[in-house]
Amino acid sequence: MAMKIFMESGSHFTAHADYGCEDGEHKAWMIVELDDRATARGVLPPAYRAKAKIVKLITPTFKDLQEAIKDPDEAMKRHGGG
């Protein structure tokens, strides 16, 4: 059902969704580069917008990783966590 709703939504983003159905996880995942969470939510089919979990991903540099090992609490603060 989710695949059908995603494909009928018409958004080109949903054509690149990945699904966990084969492992019994009936959810879709998409990695998209957008300006903000509201825009990200807007590309989802309306039926899923309210319950969707939007996660901002980062790609840390080697220096970021080294700093996180030295002081995890400070690294979390700097990157918006905790």
C-alpha cells in the first residue's frame, strides 16, 4: 500500500525511495538534499506527512571525528545534539 501511495504522489523524490518490506519493515526511506525540514516534509505524500520522521544527516570531517572521540559532549553540543 505504501509503495502505491508513494508512486501515485507524483513527486520525483518518491521514485528513489527505498523500502524495508522484504524484512517486514513496511516503511520507506529517502535521502534528499533540501533547505529545511518543512520542505522535506512537503515532498512526502500527504497521507504520510504528519507521522514522518525527518532526520538531518551530517558527514563529519576527520577532524570532527577526532574531536568527538576526545570530548563527545562538546561535539554533540556543536552539532545540535544534547
